[in-house]
Amino acid sequence: MSPPVVPEVPEVPEVLSERLDGLTAQVHETDQMVRDEHPDGVHDLRVAMRRTRSLLTTFKRELGPDRCAPLKDELRWAGGELGPVRDLEVVHERIGAVLGDQRVELVLGGVQARVDDHLRRRRPEVTARVEALLDSERWRRLLADLDRFGREPPTGTEVDARRRLSKDWRRLRRRARQAAQAVDERAHETALHEVRKAAKRARYAAETLGPLFGEDAARMEAAAEAVQQSLGDHRDTLLTRRVLRELGVQAHLDGDNGFTFGRLHALEEAAASAALGAYEEAHALVERPRLRRWLR
């Protein structure tokens, strides 16, 4: 009887190269989606760039710190240019969804008209930033630099992949503890934002190392994603409440009825509480020792 075939496990440099190649391709594909005005284009392009930045951060030693730093800076700049249009889309999707759930007798005044007017006034400004980005020489240079970067192999000869993932996981747990110790609401919001960023980094590191560590990495990825998702929902409610308050105040100043905006604001506050509850559950999962024991 012939011995069983043992699946070949890829080397870390190979995993990093394949990951970088895939992410570079995603950036190009989603760039075209934005140009084609695909509804998910901006979101998907931001995610592709975020994953790339995370890879360059976690594995900068292997990929070359001096090479990674300028690319990370340019990816951060590009993401910032895309952020406002994505925020506008999210806020109006949320307002549209919650407004659509209201009974007719609870929608008082020109609510929909005011929401639509807000979108019309803001959209030209934010879409102009996206168009300027995609038409800029700086963006074309970034795409070319990504292509060039991917053609050069990782420079590190030895990689402790478990240590890289463990470091990102410790950062996530540390920032969660710091958030729990925040002394006021503003400090808590700022700290939760840092938790969310750490969760993204840990998630993408686990995602990158999935070919090496299989289900162990997949469980960590899922736990970090749950933290990221819950805190993302919480941030979206915060942005939405700011717009609802602005619209409600303007309705009052114009002599219109602001009741519905106040109601929608309260519903978004409830959604924020639910998101924080989901975060606490996700955080409890992150803290389970058996989730990270294999990293030792």
C-alpha cells in the first residue's frame, strides 16, 4: 500500500507573494468598477487598499520596510479621498432603510425631500474628489508602484508567521482593554475606532496566513471580523445620527416639523446600543485562550 499523500504546505514568502499579487489585481479591478460607476465600487476599492496596507504593515520586515513605507502612505492618502463618498452612501442607505420602515402617520413634514436634498447637495462635492483621485498622476503612479512591488520577491529569508499574527492579536486585545477604561463618551468613541483598526489588521493577517494554518487562522479571522463588523455598524450609526440631527435642526429653523428626525435619531441610538452589545460578544470570543493557544 502506498503511503498517504500529504498536502504540500506553501512557504511563507510564497504565501506573501500570492497575497500581494491577488490584492494588486483587486485594486485594479475595483478601480475599474469605480470608473464604471458600479454601486459597490468605492467600497470594494477601499477594502482592497485597506487589505494591502495591512499586509505591508504586518509583514513589512519580509517585504522590505523601506519599500513598504511610501506605498502605505499613498494607500492611506487614496483611502482618505474615497472615504467621504462612502460615508455619504452609508448614511443615506441607513436613513432610507429606517425611514421606509415607519408608518405613514409617523412621517411628519417634508422628511424625504430634506433627505434627498442633503444627498443632492453633498454628492457633487464628494464625487468630485473621487474623480480627481482617479484622474491624477499620483494615483497612476501608485498603481504602477504596486505592480512593480509585486514583481519583486519578499526580501526576508526567515519568517515567524505565528509571531506576526500573535503580535497583531495582542494589539487587538490591548486596545480593547484601553477602550474599556475610557473615562468619557468621546474618549470611548476614539478608543473603539482604534479597536476597529486593530481588528482589521488582525483579521487580514489571519486571512493572509490561512493557507499555512488552516482552521486555526480561519477561527481568528472570523472572531476579528465580528469585532470589526460590530464596531463598523456602531460608527455608521454615529455618522447617521449626526446627519439626522443636522436635518432636524434645519427643519425646526425652517418652521417644519422635526418630529420624524428625532424619532429616526432615537432608533439609530438603539441601533448603536445593539452594535455595542454585539461588540461585547465578539470581544468575549477574542479573549478566549483556546482561540490563540496554538500560536505559542
